[in-house]
Amino acid sequence: MAGAPKLNLKQRHTGRSVTKPIWVRIILTLIAIIFLVGFLLLPLLEVFAQAFAGGVATYFATFKDPFVLSAIRLTLLAAAIAVPLNVVFGVAAAWSISKFNFPGKNILITLIDIPFAVSPVIAGLVFLLLFGHQGVLGPWLEAHNWKIVFAPAGIVIATLFVTFPFVARELIPLMQSQGTDEEQAALMLGANGWQMFRRITVPNIKWGLIYGVILCNSRAMGEFGAVYVVSGSIQGVTNTMPLEIETRMENFDFTTAYTLATALAMLALITLIVKTIVEYRSTRLLAEATE
Amino acid sequence: MSIEIQGVSKHIGKFTALDNVDLTVNEGELVALLGPSGSGKTTLLRIIAGLETADQGSIVIDGEQASKRARDRNVGFVFQHYALFRHMSVFENIAFGLRVRPWATRPKNAKIREIVLSLLKLVQLEGLEKRYPSQLSGGQRQRVALARALAIEPKVLLLDEPFGALDARVRQELRRWLRRLHDDLHMTSVFVTHDQEEALEVADRIVVMNHGKIEQIGTPQEVYDHPANPFVYNFLGRVNLFHGRVHNGTVSMGEIKVDSPAPSDQDNVPVVGYVRPHDITIAKSRNGKATIEAKIQHINPVGPIVRVELERLDDRQPIAAEITRDQYYSDSYTVGDLVYVTPTNVGVFLDYDPVI
Ligand SMILES: Nc1ncnc2c1ncn2[C@@H]1O[C@H](COP(=O)(O)OP(=O)(O)OP(=O)(O)O)[C@@H](O)[C@H]1O
Ligand SMILES: [Mg+2]
């Protein structure tokens, strides 16, 4: 049982490269490289080229545009609210699912997956129907002078919805594989619930948690569909970075659109790098846990 | 501290994991819970520890009702798979129980260091305090788990199959060492095992469990020499079965007759005689005794005793016997020999239990 999954993977890798003749390997590798260059690298370079088409000065001047700044601010705000709430929810859900048995557990697992299953646009529409002018809660919200749809609050709620499964999904298999023995050992040694959580549970799920946060964060910042529906694309008020890019494209302001796109692309690159590091660490932890 | 288990039952869904278990572990005793897989040993141990609650009955530790929460019981628990904290060094693992104490009773860092180092010495792991659990061998992990449990100075130590995952040699060494440790530290200990040899060797008393019930409680000698029922007979080592009938206080199994207070007041009922292999004598001649004739099928002369596999001539049932090396050489048996078998020390039970 010890280390079996890891071993299998290795064997499969070496097995493949040994059995396939060399020209097959070269062709497969070429296809992969052409695909990567054609569909990822070239467009990315094009984005940067277009962004800097007007010169470096223009590029940086874009970031003084109040609408651009507002979009960046709103994107950061949405992420800053969605990510911590996700961590709290994700840890709580993963904890209860993996460490306890209770009726309705499977329903909870299914509920967590809903945002993955539903198209973001539909999610946005649901919020529109709930909170909009014609919506179920619309009149009540208006009576209290609370604006959700076509307001930053709506953006935050839509972002929360689409990012909701990331942390929990990451943690559930990790926590399930680790079991509850260590926590019970901590209790037997006199730890209270909080000490057990902080000193045993958190360190054990640290890398999975960071990974989940990264995924959640990049989705929060990059989300388009759901927020598009509830935002109404009001520049300077409800436009996030992706929405602002779309607005600028429609108005033929390509330089600004591409400049904002480079900012999002940078975020993606940073995410990828951190993700690679964390993924390496967390798969190692998972392998150790199953040993 | 003594442990009293009074009428404890535990149901998991519809399944009865423990069925009205009564057991008293005296102060300073080392008691083994012995039984086949699924017999409820772990469940009972976890209830004593407070990791699980009984549906009925109570646990009294040192004359007092055990507190509800596991962490208040001050019981040392060694998990079957050790459950070491994988992200902590050996030192921090052992120090954990001291570090989580309330501020007022928490020892100073220097004191913690002193305690941990002395525990490492006790479990013979000096110099390994900086290692992580993944860098230790099975036996070393086992001893770290033990040191960690001992750090809180428990008066009761519970161990779940402490040597289950180790190889035979290490097991033997560690169990003797555990016995000494138990005596030196004046603890009351309960350990779970499904290895009868282990239980017989180290325990003061053995609790034989089956299907959530206690089959017998007694010293190793009592349970081995006087098993209370066929299950215990079967579970504590190999045993030969002789079918017969009881009549007027005498059990007849073929030619063999054994005086036996009948297992019940019934007469002329089928019974089974249980005989351990070393309670079977074999001889080359009949010597005028009532015997069973058998043929030698196989001889295994390895080790201090010689195992002889026989087949009865009358009903072709196998018989396992163990004889001394001396007898083996002086009588010079070979496969195919006809021998005369006499059981000594027969345990007689009514023939209705289809155990094992
Ligand atoms: N969480 C659970 N859900 C369902 N059944 C359980 C659960 N825990 C234990 N059981 C059942 O209770 C019975 C007793 O289990 P227990 O772990 O006490 O056995 P054991 O004597 O320790 O066995 P082993 O030697 O295999 O460790 C088993 O039949 C087991 O299937
Ligand atoms: Mg068990």
C-alpha cells in the first residue's frame, strides 16, 4: 500500500517513453510544442506587443485613467472579499465532510459542486432574478435602499458564487486521506479543540489550502460571465478588469484593453508559477499521507 | 489507577460492536485484550480512552466516573498506526502534550527539553530528536508514539496493537521492553492484540473477546490450560478435536474414555474433546493403554519441539502432535509409521457450537 500511487505514476511514465519508437515521441512532442506556441505563447506576446504599441509611456499612462483604476480596485475588492470567505467556508465544509459522518453529507458535497456545474451566465441571471428590479427580493431591497444588481455588491456576490467550490474541493480529498488519527492523538494528549485545529489540522492542510486560495483568487479576478450579467457595465462603478477590457474593445480603445489584459496575464503567470511550486509540495504531502 | 468497565454496550447502526462488557483492570496490571478481527477490541479501548462513548454502561477510573471528554482523562493512548504528527520533529511530537497545557501548569522551555530528552533516553532514541516521523523506521516510530504518550505522565496507558505493524523479531524485543517499562513506571496498562503469543507472554491477565463479548478473563496460564469454551480453545493455539459421547459421567471417544463431569446434566449427548498438540502423546507400542491408531503423515523437526502430523486409521481425521526432540530421536519416527495416540488433558464441551 505504501507509496503505491506514486510508484504507479512513475512506472507508467517510463513505460511509455520506452515502448514508443523515437519518431512517435518526436512527433508527439512537436505537436505539443506547436500547440503551446500557437495557442498560448503567440497570443500572449501579441497582447504585450499591442499594449506597448504606443510606447512605454502610454502603457503606464493607462494606469492613471480613473476608469482603469476603478476597475482594478473593484477586481481587487471582489477578490479580497471572496477569497477569505472562501477559506472560511472551504475549511469548515471540508472539515465537516472529511472528519464527521452526518445525514445529508452527500447532499452537501453535491451542493458544493453546483457552481462548477452551472454556467456562470446562468448564475448571474439567477442573481438578477433574485435581486433585480423585477426580482423576488428586488422591491424589498429597493425599499431599504440597498442596491445589489448593477452595483459593486452584486459583483462581489457573483464572484463569491462562482469561486465557492475551490478551497473545499481542494481540501476534501486531502483531509479524507489524512484521516482523524492525528487530531485524536492531540486530544488524548490534552489539547483543546482550538489547539488541535491550529497545531495539527492547519499545518497538515497548509499546502492544499494555499493551492485552493490561488485557484480561487485567479478565478475571482478573471471571472467574466457571472459578473457581466449583474454588473450592467457601468464604467467607474461596476466594471471589473475583464469587464473594462470588454468595454474598451467595444469602443475601439485597443491600447487600454491590451494594457489591462497584460495586467491580468501577469496575474495568470504569477499564479501558474506559485501553483507549480505548491502543487509539487501538496502532491508530495498527499503521497506521504497515503503511505 | 484501576479501571472498571461496567455493563458497556456499543451499537454502530444496527450492529452490536460491544455487548454488555464487564471488566475490572486492577491498579498496576498489564491486561491484554485478545480476539479475532472485528471482535470489538479497538472499540472497547477507545471507549476507555473517551474517544468514543458507550451507549450503555459506565467507565470508572480510580474509583471515579471517568470524565466525558477524552482530554480530561489523562490517559496515554498509543494508536495502531502511531498517528505521529507528520509535520513535527520527534522532539516536538513528544513535547506536544506539555506545550498544550494551560499556561499556569505548562513547564518552561528548558524543563520541556529536559523531559523530552529523558523520554528519548527511556525509549532508546537519543540523538533522533530532530528527525521527522517519515525518516524513522517502524520500530522507532512506535517508540516515539510511546514516548509521546508517556510525556503527560499518564497513570493509565492504552495501546492499540502496539506491535502490529512490526516484524517478528522487533515485536519480540519491544514487547519485553514494554513489560519492563510498565513495571518501572507503575502504570495500569491495557493493550490490544490479536496475537495470542504476544498476549500470553507479556500480560498479567488476558481478556479473550469475540463478537463484542468477553469469552474469558484470566491469567495466561488459566486461559491457556483451562479455556472456558471451545472458542477460547481454538483461539489460543492449535487444538485437536475428538468427537464422542458422554454417558454416566464418562466421555467415550472411540476407545478413549475420559472421566468428565458432564458439561451439563444431559446424558448420552454428543460432545467434543479438545486437546492441544502438546497434550498428545504418541508411542510405538500400545502398552495396554486405550489409544487411537494413526499413521504419521509429516514430521517437522525444526526448533525445540518436533511437530508430527498424523492421520487416524479409523476415520482418517488429522491429528497434530508435538513431541520433544529427545523422544523424536530415541523413538526414531519416520513418515508412514503406525503409532498409538493417547490424549492427556482433554477439555470436553457439548457438540453444538460451530465455532471457527
Ligand atoms: N465506524 C464504524 N462503522 C461501522 N462499523 C464499525 C465502525 N467501527 C467499528 N465497526 C465494527 O465494529 C466491530 C468491532 O470493531 P473493532 O475495530 O473494535 O474491532 P477490532 O477487534 O479492533 O478488530 P481488529 O483486530 O481488526 O482491529 C467490527 O465488526 C467493525 O466492523
Ligand atoms: Mg482494532
